[in-house]
Amino acid sequence: MQILSGRFWLIIGIVFGLLLFGMATLQGGVIILTIPFLIYLAVAIIFAPPEMQFKADRQIDAPVVAQNSPVQVRISIKHEGPGADELYIMDEPPPQLEPIQGQTMQLRPLQSGEAFEYDYTVRCARGRYFFSGITITLGEHFGLLQRRIPLPIAGEIRSVPEVPRLRKIFISPQQTRGFSGPIPSRQGGSGMIFWGVREYNMGDYLRRINWKVSSRHLQDLFTNEYEQERIADVGLILDAREKTNISVDALSLFEYSVLATASLAEYFLADGHRVSLLAYGYSLERVFPGYGKVHKKRIYHALAQMETGTNYALENFNFLPTRLFPARCQLVMISPLQPRDYPAIVRLITAGYDVMLISPDPVEFEAKSFDVSPELQQAIRLARVERSVLLHKLARLGVRVVNWQVDQPFEQTIYTALGRRPLFRRNLRAVSR
Amino acid sequence: MSTRLCTSSLVLAACALVIAYGAGNLWGWAVLIAVLGILGGIGPRSLRIKFGGVWLIVFVIAAANGMINGLPALPLVVAAVASLAYWDLDGFNQRLSRVDPSDATRSLEKSHLRRLILALSLGLVVSLMALSIRIDLSMTWAILLGMVIVISLRLGIRALQHQKKLYP
């Protein structure tokens, strides 16, 4: 349908105003002043925009991209009707997308049956973004008469966290799964690492017979046993509570937590483990346990959409639903942590879970944004002490704690902290031998 | 190009009105119009974007007022035409400013100017011809024409209301 713009009504108003004024004052000169406006209006009506017959398409060069990568969006338009003076195309990308090249809108003349395309490049932070559609407006040169049509050409960009590659993390949960993998399972069988010696059974490989031990016995033979290496269940718990994830100058600590989670998920899945994810914030968002590349994508897509939120029922980890994770599996909590979470972690350990805590340091993160004053120095020192006591208490419980200063690379911090088998586990091994 | 023409049109409209009012010894009005012209020409762009139509209305009212006061008709018609050109080009420049300059926008600008010059030249010529024609209308015709105007205006307002319902 033809739209009469505000400019059209202004001209109409002037024409009628002059006519009425001229009639009322009986002045022909005033009526003559309407002539240029009437001719202007007539020219606009003669060249009124035709019916719209558009076909449009949107192409996104990479619907799934790493965080802060440029994405090119291409809009193709095909017009199957007569030409028009002015064509105005307006694409409205989500406001979080930062345009870095090209324009989202176009103004150009339109030829009969013309087809053309244009593109623009945007940069997107982590998230999932939906394009609703474009609005096409046809008009004549004077902008008095228009035709407008919204074309719902949808599109979607998923910007997943950029993942640093991790080298080696030693985990040793109390329970492993039945398939072979890289984790020592604390059970004798076939494997690489020596576990012990047992009496020979029918069917054992002859090359595994321990001749030294057997020579000390007259009738019996003994075979070497190796520690079975299996895969494990790994549960990633991402803390998405708003009050623990501090934001400084539009940069949130949560972004670091998400990066760490994605990185750990990538590592554990590459190692063959079964990985699940639970985000604990406004609600409990979950990715069910799974293996492989498809599951990695599933976790990335879930992480792309994660946001912090406040839910008073989930203020601390006391309501963490442990039944979502297999018994005695490896739990990796990614959380800045607060003192009230301590009892919940104790509860996890007593339930038999092997807990690892990756904690982006909120004190140092926030302290860097302040101007230094003596009072503030004191406050920061107290906060550091409180946090270090909390982390120390957890470490004494057997939690493997990584205190991550977020200005340091994550992979380096992880390699330093978790790149070796934990000391108490090594001692345990020595005792068992 | 269109930006320069826009400012020139405003200056032309203001000058024509100043000349007309000066010829009628109405110097107070002439100074006021000159100030308005200067304000539109060199004032901040945001002011023109917000009140683009105001200059058109003010200058048209000034031209109509000049006609009633018996001022020279030629500069008044020129002022009305120039203020229309200013208003049109101002709107066009605003539309152009939303996009980056390209070959497409340059060709659009050329064809816009061509059509605007054609329409306004025609309007000016017809108006000047009309100034030399004198038709005496009886009271009946005047009332009839007045009624036609009022009815048309009413239809126009109804159409506007209908459109606002469809495209709020």
C-alpha cells in the first residue's frame, strides 16, 4: 500500500492553508503561491513508486564463529517489477553486533528487474544473535509517496568462546568408566603402568610372568599386573551467579569463566572423557553428558548463550543438584567463589566426588580498576587474606585449587597448577606399592 | 552539490523576501526574515534537521503576508519557490547522510536535482503567467470553491488517520 509521508501532508497543509487564506482575504496573489506546490505534488504523484515485487536473501559467511571474529553478512535483493526513483534498504542487526566495515543500509535508484547485493562486516562478542529481517522502502525523488515492506529474511550468528589449547591436566577420579582412556583407574589389569604382582591364572600372557618372583616359589607362577587406564566422567560446573561475577568497565569476570569452561571442555573431550556441563546462575542450565566433537559443539553453543543472573534460591552452592553427575566422578568447578560456598564443596567431597576448582580471582580483577588509596589498600589486603584462607581450607580438604589471575594466560596457569600428578596422589601410589 | 544548492536556495528565499519587504518599506519584517535566513544558512545542522519544515512554513507565510500587503509579487513567488527547493533538498540531504557516498548515491543526487529543477521551473513559470491573468469570481463560485477546499481537507485528514492506524 502507498504511504503518504509527513512531507506529503505538510505540502497539502500549505496548499489548503494558502487557498483558504486567499479565499478569505480575496487575494488572488496568495492563491497563486499554491501553484509551485501543486506542481511539485503533481510531479511526485506522477512518479509514485510502483508495486513491490522483491525477493531477498541473507547469507552469513560463518554462522558459528569464535568470539570477536569478523563476520560478513551479505544481502541479495532481486526486484521483479518496474523501476523506482529511490530504494532504501534498512537491515537492523542486533545492537550488540559492532559494524566494522560496510553499511547496514542502502540508498540507491532501482532499475526495472534489477538484482544486486551488498555486504557489511560485523564483529560480535560471545553470544547468540538473531537477525529479524530487512525493511525495504520505495519512494519517488521528493519523498512524499512511499511504499514499505518488511522482508523477514532471518539469520543467526553464534559467537562461541575463543578457546586456548591446554597441554596436560592430570585427573584421577575415584570411579572411571568401562572404556579405555588416559586415566589410571586404580584397578589392576592391562595397561602401561606397573600395578602389582598376582598369582598366574590360566590364559595370562606368558610374557607377563614375573620370573624373579616365581623363582622364589616351588610350585606357583606369578604375573605382573598393570593399572587399567580408563576414561572418566567429568562434570563442569560454571558459576553464573551475578553477585560472584564482578564486572569492571563492561568487562565481566564471567567472560573469563566461560573461556575457562570452554577450554576445559575441549581438553577433556579431546582426551575421550564423557563431559557434562551445568551452569548455576539464574537457573540451572545443563548439557547432558556426552563424547566427541558433536558434543563439543553442543557445549560451545550452550556457552555462547550463557549469561549471569540472580536467583535467590540459588544464592550459594548448597542447592547444587549432585544427582546430575555420576557418582564419584571428577567435578571441575569454575567459579570466583564466595565464603558461603565452602559447606557445599565439603558436601561434594564427602559424597565421594573428586573436586577441582578453577577460580578466576575477583579481588585482583577488581583491585586493578581502583585508584590506590591507603584505606583501599587495606581493604584489598583483607579481601586477599579472606580469599586465600578460603582457598587454603579447600586445598586441605583435597580440592585441587587453581587461583587464576585473569591477566595471566589460562593455559599457562593450568599447566603450572595441574600439569603434574598431585603430590598426595603420588604418595598414595608409593604406599600402595 | 545538493548541500550547496540547499543553502543557496535558503539564501535566495531570504533575499527575495527581504527585497520585497524592503520595497514596501517594512524594514522590521525584512530584518527578521534576514535573521531567520542567516540562522538557517549558518546555524547548527541539528537545528535544521529538527525544524526543517519551519523555515518553509515561515517563508510561505511571509510571502502570503507580502501578497496581502501589496508587495511586489515577483520576489514573493521566487521566495516561495526557493523555500520549497530548500525544504526538498534539506530532506534529501538528510536521507543521503544516512549512507556512505557511492556511485549509486551520486547518480541518485543527479536525477533528483534534475527533477526538482524541472518541477520548480515549471511552477515558477506557471505562477508568473498566473500573475498576469485576472479572473473575477462571483460570490457563489467563491463559496463553492471554499466548500470544495473544506471537503477535500476533511477527506485528506480522514486518509491521514486511516494511514496512522495502518502504519502507527
